[in-house]
Amino acid sequence: MTDSFERTAGGAILLDGNRLRDEIVAQIRDDLEGLGSPNVCLATVLVGGDKPSRIYVRMKQRKAEEAGMRSRHVEIPETASQADVEAAVQELVDDPDVHGILVQLPLPDGFDPEPVLALIPPEKDVDGLTERSMGRLIRGLPGHVPCTPLGVMRLMERYGVETAGKRAVVVGRSTLVGLPQLLLLGRKGVDATVTLAHSRTPDMIEVCREADILVAAAGQARMITADHVKPGAAVLDVGVSRSEAGIVGDVDFDAVQAVAGAITPMPGGTGPMTIGCLLENTVAAARMLGAIPASA
């Protein structure tokens, strides 16, 4: 890690996701303008009226538009049927002017997300969460990588966090973050040695303290304390819990920033990068589908 970045009060490098996301948005905008502003379309699907989901979808739409893309939104009431949701997604799949499709999760109670996600072909699965996309990731085949774990990797790259030969611990084993994060950290070219920890891991503090890179993705508010962190480690907080005081991460930021060598804020760390990587994936999808020249 270099010494040219903003630091916390405790001296840790601040892994600023807002800043890097905005750099990505600006770069995409410049690239698309250089190609004559081709029609690149990201479609979002929101089922029900969950307020945080609505805010997050709107943020994705706004950043897509800032990047020079076209944003299309489909909103489906919670009173709709499973068949209605699947029909709406299928319409986007069949539309050649739509390059990326994102179904905002979780769906309300009573809806099964699996048959909905299964409709999205790998080329348009810009969230990287379908069975086929995950299979491509495991096999090392071309495809879209899940946005949140990809955002973690992009943050480490941007801020000079070394991975080769390092020990990494991922806390949390969800298919959304934990499992793909494990694969990305251990893949050839990254070359970390990765341990997956979870709620049944014995001696959790000792396991986490072995990590040069600690990714917290368990969804348990402030579970990672200073005792869990090896001095100088990079700590990336992915977990999100909502409290009366607002959004809280898995990491006790105030305590850990005095021990870590680098740390993400919450909010403002991995969340913005999820959006930045979603937009990168959408550009890649447009390239796969022929809307952008393959060499661009």
C-alpha cells in the first residue's frame, strides 16, 4: 500500500468507494462519448415498495445516466403474481435494446427469486448472480462477476493492497458476497490464500487475526472489533445492518481504524463500488451483445 491516500484519524488508509465509483462513472462517460455515445441500456426491476430498495435502485439509475447510459425501470406492485414478475423480466430479456438486467433483491415475501433470475441470460446478467453466471465464475469462463465482491477487488487494486502470497479471511458464506469473494481472492493472478469463516467457526478472533486481508460480509452489526484485526491488515466491510442511528456495517470502524492498515468506511466504502461495478458490467454486456465494438 502506498502513502499518498487519505487516512483515518488512527492512520489507516481510507478505502473511499465513493471516490472510486465516481472515477469509474467519469471514465465510462468519456469512453462512451468517444464511441459516439452508443445506446447502452441498464434495466432495473423493483418488486414492491421497500423504501431502502427504492432508494438504492434510484441511485443505480442516476449513476447510469451520469455515465451516459440509458436507464429503464420496471416497477411491479407487491400485489402482482409470480407470473407477472417473470413476464416482466422475460420482456426485458427479449428486448434487443436492453443490455443489462438487474432484479433488485430481496424480493418481497411470497416471491421466489430463483425462477426469476433463471430467465436472465449470462450476457445480460450484469449483477452476476444467476446460476449460469456463478458457474462461469467457478469454471474461470468469461462472464459477469457479482458486483459487490468485484467492488472489493477493485478497491484493493486502486489503493494498492497487495494480494499475492497474502492470507485473506472472508467472514460470511452467502452466494451474494462470501462465496464469490472467496473465488476472486484465490484466483490465479490474485494469489491470496483464503479462509472462509462463518457463525460456526471456532476461535473466530484467532482466525481473523491471521488475515492480511479481512472481508466482513456476515450482516452482523459491528461484529469485527479491534481484537479481530491483525495490525496493518486491510479491512473491507460489506455487511449492512439498519439501526435507529442509520446504516451500520459489520466492522466497528472507530476501534478498527486505529489498528488496520487500510479500511473501508460504512457507508461510503463497498456500497458505492457495487454500483460502479454494475455499470462496468453493463458496458461489458453491451460489448458482448454487439452494441459496442469488441475492441473498444
